[in-house]
Amino acid sequence: MPQQILAAVLNSAPGKLILESLTLDDPGPDEVLIDVHFAGLCRTDLHEMEGVWPTTYPTVLGHEASGVVRQVGERVSSFRAGDHVVTCFTAFCGECRFCISGRMSLCINRDELRRRSQPVLTNAAGQPVHPMAGLGAFAEAMVVHQHSVVRIPDSMPLAAASVLGCAVVTGVSAVFRSARVEPGASVAVLGCGGVGIAAIQGARLAGAAQIIAVDTNASRLVDAVKFGATHTVQAGSVDTVEAVRDLTGGGVDYSFEAIGFSSTVEQAFAMLGPAGTATVLGMVPDSQPVTIRASELFAMEKRLQGTVMGGNQFPTDIPRYVSFYEQGKLLLDEMLSDVIDLQGINGGFELMGSGGLTRVLVDVVGSVQSLREGVT
Ligand SMILES: [Zn+2]
Ligand SMILES: [Zn+2]
């Protein structure tokens, strides 16, 4: 039976999220119905609220979530009611040439997987509501394709687990899968928000000898050291490229751009030493062209590459990151800077925009409970 759920809806951009009651359809044969427990606020959501990245309106944002499975479709055999799960942005078909070569974050059938005979969400006016990335986590519950879900142990705290689905899988997988950082290498990370902090932790796990955190915000740099940075550079007060070159004796082996500006992509490339690799994780808008010295591509064998969600293989990667967490090697609780209610979600995005925070989480179950109690 389709059900009524509370969700934070973006009706147009630039705009704010509005709490609305929506109709959520039953799961189809390959889908899973999940009660959302925690959902992280990501810069990608903010980009859509600001209208920097256009989307289909109205929409339910949110793509970094943890929750509990309530119901599964008839073709779903890997999950059952009661399973604790994390969702991921990059659903995969498992059959296309990218999936079978292990590059499932590039799956070409993703849109096909999300196609349904009727909308998954409908508003009070009967209008279809688009769930971001086939997820839509700023909601009490969501119906998603089974290939965008991964099971986690019941012992894993759901708050800490939620950041695995975007920030952590992007930042850590970029280090292991996209850049393939080797022990002893030097690494610079530009931008110390959620994804940047995850990349710093990935570099530490990979055994990088030098991990240079770069950010304009001094308090973020203090935090970066707690997560594994060995050096910090405060952008804006010094020439970032020169500072990294000085620290590394001529240029860094690997740089990661985790902000999404053309200027920081250019810096990430310029600060590389010979044979260095710059990996772009940030979403640079098409209106910002990137200029690099192309002679350095052949004369110095520098590389500039991008990665979507860290080039992850999330059904494999997320259980590994859970193990790292359980062993105390991957700090997740420390990444949670604030836990807010669904009704205060716009304030959470303002906090994020002001900088200085790693990850703001929405406690969805707690908020819905208190809202319902307020109603009765
Ligand atoms: Zn995200
Ligand atoms: Zn595929």
C-alpha cells in the first residue's frame, strides 16, 4: 500500500527545503523500502538548492543515508526486512562493460535501473516528485533500487554509517581506486570538508608519508591534523602551490581537489612533481573552464584525472571501511560535527555554507517522532 511520508522538498532553485507530506509508492520487484535513520548534508545538495546544478523539480534531495530495510521487492534476495543498510549514489546494473570491468560508478544503465512505470513519490497536488540520484534521503522513508544499497553490521552505529555513502566512499576510494596512492608517497588534499577529510584518512590508511591539508579555514586545518594530515597550508595567506612545492622538495606525488573550483583544480595540477597525479573529486561547474600548462603533461608526465564518487565499488568498499572503523583506523564519529532535526535542515545548510564543519547529519527518525508527537 502506498504510504504518506514526511520529506524535505525543493520546489524550485535557488530555494529552501519545505517539509511536505508525500505519497511513497510500494517497492517494485528490484526495489527496497528503507526507513531512513540518518542523512548527511552534502555540498552536492547545496549546489542543487542554489541552482548551480539544475535538476528536475520538485525534488527530494539527500543521497548519503543509513537506515533499516522494512520491505523488499519479489526479485530481491540479498536484503530482508530488518537489515541495516547504507545507500549509495551510484546504482549499478552489474552487466554493462563498465560494471563487469569493476568501474560500476560509471554504469551506463543507471537511468534505466531507476525507470519505473509510475512515480515513486507524488506530492499533495498529484505531481511526481524526483528523488535525487534515485534516493531522496531527506525523507522518512525511501524506495530505492537494490543495487544502490549495501548491508552493514547491526553493531555499526547508524549515525557514523551514514557518512560512508558519499563523503567517505568518495574520498577514501579516490585514494585507493582512482589515484592508487602507494606507501611512502606525498599527498596534498585541497579542501577539508567531508570529502577532503575522507581523502586525508584514505592517504593515511594507504601509508602516505606526507599528507598536506590545504584550506582557507584555519579551524578545518586544525581538524585535518586529527584525521591524519602531517602538514597544513592555509590558502589565501600564502601561495598554495609554492607552499606545497617547498614542503615536498619540488612537487607532490598525488593531489586531490575536493572543493569544485577551476582555480583549485589548476593549483592541484601545478603543485605536482614529475609523474604526479592530480585527481578532481569536486564538481566544477561547466561555466568555469580549467587552464593548465599542457607542456607539463608530456615533459613532466603529470596527469590530471577526475573521478565520480571515488571510482568506488561500493558493495566491496563499504564493508572494508566498516572494518577500518571497527578497528579504530577510520574516524567516522569524529567527522560528525552536528546532528540536526529535519525541520531545521535549511539551518544545517547555512552552517555548512559558513564553513568550519565536516559533516552535518539529520536525525530523521528522531525528527519524525517528535513531529508526530507534536501533532497528536
Ligand atoms: Zn554527496
Ligand atoms: Zn552497469
